Amino acid sequence: MRPRRALLLPQALLLLMLLLQRRTLTLAGADPAKSHTDFPYCRNPEKEKCVVCAEDFQLWQPCEVRAGASGSVVLPCAFRQSWGRMLEVQVLWRVGSFHSQVFVFNETSQGRPWVHANFSGRVSLVGDPWSGNASLLIRDLRQADSNAYFCRVAVWLEKHKWEVWQGINGTRLNVTAMAPLPPSRPPGTEVPPPTLSPLGPALGASAVLLALVLLGLGLFLARRREVAKLWRRKSPAGGPSTKKGAPRAPKPPLPHPLRTPTSFMPP
């Protein structure tokens, strides 16, 4: 029994050393493996229709982006991988379909980016691919730019192996036309703006003042007529009546100028 135990002990030690070595190689220079649900856009795949959620790599693009002609737009692209440490990153954007051979932009970490002639001077990366951001900026938009754009990422790993993945549905870019500008007049036919007379403000103020005076006078006269009517209606008892048709008290006859009362004649 002792010889068999003596043989099993070295085997156990060798197996333990192999496990420790494998663990050390996994941790050295490699990104820790994470579940695809740790990628924010993979937590709700039913809501995010244009996301790739594989076990070792994930990539997200919005399904649709809208922008106006002559403006700028960013086509977002976020990715993550758990194969290992990246030594080189390549970002490529293709247009049309998943297998289209028309490429808009191609950039590697080892050289200058390549740009299609139709997008020359109008596209550039706005994200950092080493951080998982491969978003593309398009300037001076044209209606002809409306199309489907697919983000493709390739990484050269420490294992001396290329890993490539791409969005499945891509991003549909819709460029809308701007409202047309009003036609410009030929030189020399511009209509000059109306000039205001220096007396204009003074005349306007005088007209307003006169209107206020007339309004105040009209209100004063109307109030005066109302007061006069009330005064006639509320005349005191025994006083002269102002009602129409009321009989007036007869006036006493005037004495005759040549007749003298007898009671006043001298004796």
C-alpha cells in the first residue's frame, strides 16, 4: 500500500501545479471573462433589437438614426470581448448590407484610416476603440447618405489570433431634406426697409393724448346727464313738480297800477 501512495503523491502534486499554471496564464494579460448580461445593452434583448449578445463578444448599434441634410450625425457602436488582451484593434464600417463590399471607413491602430471617396473629409471616429467605442461621425450630410451602416470590429489577441464580429441588423440612417430657403433678389433690386419720420412718434403720442381727452370729456358729460335726471326724479315734496302733465298752481293776479286799495287811502 505504501508504494502506491508514494506514486499517487507525485501525480497529485503535478496535477495541482498544472491547475495553478493554467490559472496564472488566464490572469496574465487577459481581460477577466464576464457574462454577456454584464454588457448593458444585453440586459434587455427584447427592447434592444439591434444588439449582438454572444458569450465571448457583444456589439450594439441603434436600429435607426435620423438627421437633417447639411448637418452632422454620430452612428454609435459599442462592443466588448472576453477572449483576452487586445494587441491591435481594427474598426470598419460597411454600407448597404451585411455582406456588402462597399466600405465607408477602415482604421487600424497601425496606420492611417482609409475613407471612401464619397465620404472623403466627412467621416471620422469619435470613440476610443481600446475602450470599446467605435462610433462614427458623419459631417455635411446628404440625402444620398441614407442607407444601412454596419459596424465591424477585429481584434488581434495575445494568443496571436484575429477575432472578428459585426452588427447583424446595422443602423438605418435617414437623412431628411431641409426646408428650402426663400429666393434671393438680384443685386440692386432689394427693397429698402421703411424709414420712420422723426415726427412719427410725436404725432402718435398727440393722437393718443387727444383720444384720452375726448374719452374723458364724453364720460364727464354722460355722468352729468345722469346726475341731472336723478335730481329731477328726487325733487322735495311741495316743490315744483317736473313731471309732465302735473297741474301748476295758479298765479295771483297782479295789482292794477292805477287802483289803490281803499283801506290805504288817507283820511
